[in-house]
Amino acid sequence: MTLLTDPPCAVTLGGMALRLQRLDPERQRRRLRILAELADAKALRDRVVPRRLRADRLRELIASRRRVAG
């Protein structure tokens, strides 16, 4: 048995796969709910950031025009 033919990480990954399949239903529901909430938060952030950037640019433009006109 050599490290190239039987890497130790293969055993660990196999054990992790078995453990993931055995999650109890309540834990699986909580996990799916958290992942859905994270996806919603990311989508909201992606929508809000461009609006905020537009508002910041507009404020900067107004301020620069006031400096030039003032």
C-alpha cells in the first residue's frame, strides 16, 4: 500500500459521506432553511448594492456641482 494508490483523505471523505446521509430529519430541515435564508440574503444584497452605489454617485455629482457653482 502506497500513498499514491491509497491516499488517507479517501477514507476520511468516505466516512463524511456516510455521516451526511444519516442526518436526522429535523437537522436536515434546519440546514435547508438556513441555506434558503442565506440565498435570500445574498439576492437582497445584490439588489441593494447597485442602488446604494447609484445614490452615492448622485450625491457626489451634486456636491461637485455645488463646489463649482459656489
